[in-house]
Amino acid sequence: MSPPPADDAPPVTAEPPVGPASETEWREERIRFRPLHMVRTWLFSAIGLLIAAWIVPGAHINGFWAALLVAAVIAALNAILPPIIAAIRLPLTLVFGFLAILVVDALMLLAADAITDERMKIDGFWWALLVAFLASAVTLVIEVVAGVDDDSEFSFRVVQRIARKTGAPVRTDAPGIVFLEIDGLALPVLRRAMRDGNAPHMARWLAEDDYTLSGWETDLSSQTGASQAGILLGSNVDIPAFRWVEKEAATVMSCSAPADCAELERRHASDKGLLLDGGASRGNLLSGQAEAVILTVSRIEAEKRANPGYRTFFANGFNVMRVLVLFTWEVVLEWTAALRASRRDVRPRGHRGGIYPFMRAAMCVVVRDLIVQSVLTDMMAGRPAVYATFSSYDEVAHHSGLERADTLEALRKLDHQFGRIARARPYAPRPYEIVVLSDHGQTQGATFKQRNGYALHDLVTRSLESADVTALVGGDEHDSAVGTAIGEATGRPPKEKKRAKNDVSGEDVVVLASGNLGLVYLMDERRRMTREEIDARHPRLLPELTAHPHVGWVLVRSAEHGPLALGPRGTRHLADGRVDGEDPLAGFSPNATRHLLRTDGFSNVADLMVGSFYDPDLDEGCAFEELISFHGGLGGPQTEPFILHPGRLRMPDDAVVGAEAVNALLREWRAELKGDAERPATIPTTEVTA
């Protein structure tokens, strides 16, 4: 197949040092006008138009010189019309803005037809739209082959202009900080990616720019909801998984539902918000109490009509057609990769059909590019702190595998965008430090159902004396992400599930899955049931679960012995660490007991928390939902996220354990850059309660 589009082209200029930010007086650089680059871009655009007109039957250009003239006219119109469209406060911003720019692209070609005295001839609007699409595709391919990325300076100039129009930039010598989160990327995977050339910008920062790569350990619930609550809000108490039941209200909560995320933020908001005092949240589940938000699930109703955060994106006339081309290309890449994996009988192999290719394209292109533009705008406005989450690697890994070729390609594209963000720093009105981190990693393995032919809820069903089991397995955490983005961008209220769908008051047993962490709620009582009560009512349930070869441990509370981790051949008493027989937690993190003990103290903990097996020799476990690379519980690299940070921002001497400890560390870095606080001796780690 042809090379990927210019989204991935290497930078044409040396990247400025990423860190540390200057401690002397900051001087904002002017964006240089480079005639040679302009000529090259003009030439590439003319070639793209010429080839597109040759392909499209309803279009014709009278030779190369005519193509050069048409390209010049279109470039001039592109500098004028899209910024005007972007300045209009359109309702349904994303939909109407996107369509408006598409229409403008076609109309500009028709205008060029008239202006150039028919040196180019197009037979109508739809032919013009097709020419615009093909010309963009050809130009992007040419840029990749030529190894150039000429979009940067023009893009920075547009972003800078829009940022200044939306308010006076904050000019100061005090460094700001940009947190770039790669959802789902584990520390060992990043190290290998750096070694193998799949993250060249980050590798260069580490090798040449005084950066340090450090690790931290997640809580038991190693998923974005719990991690971002801890990192952005400073607390993730009572979030036992991505989905859980609040038994007292008999209601299912989910970290992907806008109303539930808003409620979580209300419960956990405090003076520990990472983005308090003027920060910006981009692409997160929770806002961190930021002042400005976009694509943030908990604050989806903050901008019901025209969200100004999208204007920078639409002000660059090349963005819309470029995104459409890259979206199409990403869908083709997914179809091709899925066919290749099937033909080679690659295992484990996940479900990759249906709507997933379009979901992947949306996360890897549309959402990613919107977030990048938002971060650039924040930097040009001088915001003190920005936290942006990029979920494309996580999305692809769930279905393709942890380090398959297309998964690492998604990572490489993110790395390229991080390089672009770094190159924008000299043009900002304040110095910036860039910190890259992840909220969790992923572990790989065939799913529980692939291994056994039945799901966890089926195992629970046949182990009960008499009860109806309701299985609530909602797929991966990004299933609602694109819908949430569209809902916010268009200004429409989110389509919440009917309350009845979240109401489990009439159910006997509810089984949920969060990666390789299963939750079993016995709804006989509106409180957590003890081991003794469970054994009396369902004597086969615990023996069947603990004896299963793909179950590693089961957390249950005993009225007599307190919290217990049960395994096939032994029991760990979590309160005092005593082990009877073989320790079911022996193959997991040394902090496993601590994590289970903390979760046992949550009011929303399930009657039974079920963890899958983990084989350290094969480095694999199994998810209770249909994801071949997963996270949510214990075992393997899913619990090993990373922080890539400037050397001047020091890590504590003690290990950083738990997302709340990361919040304390990042808030300290913010304070250090502002010069408002001295560094404490240690960073507090997650509190453990019995």
C-alpha cells in the first residue's frame, strides 16, 4: 500500500530543546516566514491538484503552470475564508463547522475556475469536492515521500492569531506545564518503543534533553476512571472498577457516562484539583477542576451551544480535508490489518469488525487532532497548566494487541504530535515544561471466553443454587468516547441511558467486567454480604470460582476473619498478612495485598471481586470482557504506567504507588514552577484502610 499521509512526516527543522524551561527572562519568538518552504508547499499543492484533476472525469487543468496559478489562488482564499467561518458562533459547532469548511473547500475550487479564466475547469460542486479530497490525499503522500512537514509554521500562526482574539495571552516568566497522557501505555512497552524507533521524539528527549523516565504503580482498579480521579482530583476512593453497582441505590455507575462522571467529580472535588487556577482539560473523563474544557466527559454540558474550543481547528482551512483523508486512510489500515491478522491466524485475536474501524479512525485522527489543536491554543494563550489525554494507543491495543505493528504505529503518530507540541513552545508567551505520562498500562492474553467457550457470568450462573444473573459487560472504555465528543461539540445534551437500564433493583445477581477484574453483586441484600452468608445461600459459588484455572484470586469479607483473598490452594488474610496454604497473590505485585485491602474498605466494593490468573513466564492473563489487551485489575504491565519528565522536576525517593500519589507529585511540580512552595520530603502514597 502507499505510504501513510503526512500526519507522520518527520519535522523539517531541528526541534528546540524540550526542557528544562529557561529560568531567565522568557522571550517569545516570532514565527518566521520561510519563502523556500512556502514555494515547496505551493509546488506540492499544484502537483496534487494536477493529479486529482487527471483522475476525476469532471475536472481538467490546462497543464502544470495552470495548476500553479490555481494553487496560488486557493492558498490565498484558504488564508481568508476558513478563519471567517471559524469566527462565526455556529450552533452545532463540530457538525456545521466541519460541513461548512467542506463546502468552502469545494467553492474555492469553483471560484478558482472563474478567477483563472478557466485554466481549470470543474463541472460542478460534487466534482469540486472530490478534487479537493484527492488533491489533499496526493499532497499528503508527496509530503511523506519528500520527508517534510510544512504545516507547522502556518498552523502555529493560525493558532496564535485565534488565541489572541479569544483573550489577552498571559505573558510571564513563570513556566507553565503541559501534561500529555498516553492512555494505556506501560513503562516496559514505552522503553521498547524508544529502543526500536517507534517513539523517536520521546527517545530524543530522554537521550539529549535532560529528561528522566520513571514508573509508578496503579491502584487495584487499573483503568482510566480510577486513575484520572486520583491524578486530576486527588481522590479515587469508592471507585472499585470502571463499572460498579451502588447496592444501596441498586444503581450501576460507569466511568464513561457523562452524568456519572459529573457525579464523581462532585463527590471528589477539593483543593487538590490538578488544574485549579486557570488550567485546561482536554480529552479527559474528569476535568481536574479546570477553567477551560473540551472533550471532557464530566463537563460535557459546560458548552451546550458553540464551543469556542473548536474554532482554532476550523480556522486552519487545511484541517478538515486533511482529517477526512486521514480518517479514510485509518479505516483502510484497520481493514487491511484485520485481514492480515486473520490470514496469518495471529493469536490472541480480538473482534475488529462492525463499527470498530470507524471508532479507531475517530480516536486516532479526529479526536487526536482536535486535542492537539486545543493544547496548542492553550499554550499560545499562556495557560498555566494543561492536561490532555490521547486514547488512540489504548483503543488500538485493545483490539490489535499490545505491541502489534498497527498498535505501535498509533504510538508513533502520537509521538509525532508530541514533537509538534514541543516545536510550538518558543512561540508561546511563557516558557513551558512538557510531562508525558500514562494512567495505566495493558496486559495481553486471550479472553476468558476465548479460553473457555463461556463468560464469567455463565460460570457464576451455573454455580448458584437458584438465581437469575444479569451480565453487564459494556465493552472497552472508549465505546462512548466519540459520541460524547460529538455531543459536546454539537451542543446537544448527551443521550443518557434511561434510568431503568441502570436500575438493578429487580435483579438477583449482577456480574460486571472491568478488564481482568470481575465484580459479582448478590442483590439479596442492599449491603455487602459476608463469606458466611454467601456460603449459606450459594455453597458452590466460591469453590467453583476459586477452583477455576483462569481465576487467580477472589476478594471476599468474612464476618469472622475479615477481608480474605481466596485462591485454589490457599487463603491470604489481608488484615494481618497471614497465609493458609499457597498464597493466591504470590504471582502479583508485592503491593497486591495493600491494593486489595484498600479496595475492601470501599462502600461500593462488590460482594466478590474476582481477579484473573496471571502467568509471569508468559506475561499474560485474561480479560472477562472481549479485549485481548486489557487493564482493570492486577497482573503484568497493566499496573506499570510511566512518567517522562524534565530532570529538574524530581521524583520522590520512595516509590509512587497509587494515582492519588501522582496527583500530589504533579501538584508539587506546579507549585515548584510557580515558586510558591518548598518541596516536601516525601510524596504521600495511597492511604490504606481496612
